[in-house]
Amino acid sequence: MNKVMLIGNVGKEPDVRYYEQDQAVAQLPLATTERGYTLQNGTQVPDHTDWHNLVFYRGLAKVVEQYVHKGDKLYVEGRIRYRSYDDQKGQRRYVTEIYVDNMEMLTPKAQTGGNMATEPLQPSQAEGNAPF
């Protein structure tokens, strides 16, 4: 089973692109943070933040374009994917992405200014499944 569940904050405005027949793909970084703590001997363990590259397809990408903004808190479920490519200098680059199947917006409406309900979006509702 390939399943990822994350709760975090959006790092920048979504990058949305359209391709054939009005289909959309959106990408954005999501920051997840494990809070620091103090050990019994007094040693401080600092916060640790990881960044995740999220990819949304079709209807879910259009929802992201309209309602998700930098700083918003999201809950996402998806699948982890790995890919590689050669950059302009010929260097092999590796990318880890989360293909999102389900999303729930956790930021209160008053903070986002949007009218979107905070109900989870199922793939059938938003057509968010990746095209494979």
C-alpha cells in the first residue's frame, strides 16, 4: 500500500498549469513540523520542519487554485512518487512528490476569506486522481 497523510502549512501560492481540454495540474510546497521538546536531562531538542512537494490534478487542482493560499493549513492524503530528470547542466536530479487524492482545508474561513466548506474533498467530488 502506498499512502501518505500530512498536515502542514502551504509554503507559497500554488503553481497551476492547464493542459489539453481544460485539465489542470497544481503544485505547491507543504511544510510539516515536529515540535521540539526537552529531555529529562535538560537537553533541548529543536523543532524539525520537512518540506513536501504536493501535486494536484484535474478538479482538485482547480479547487486549490481558487481557495488555497500561502500560509493555509491543509490535511492531505495521497501517494508518494519518485522521479528523476537531467537538469540544464546534465546533472541527474531526483524529485519526491505527493500525488494528492484527498484534501481538507483546516484554516478557518475567516482567515482565508473564502466561501469553501471545510468538508473533505473526495476524489469523485473533485476529480483529483492523477491521470494514470
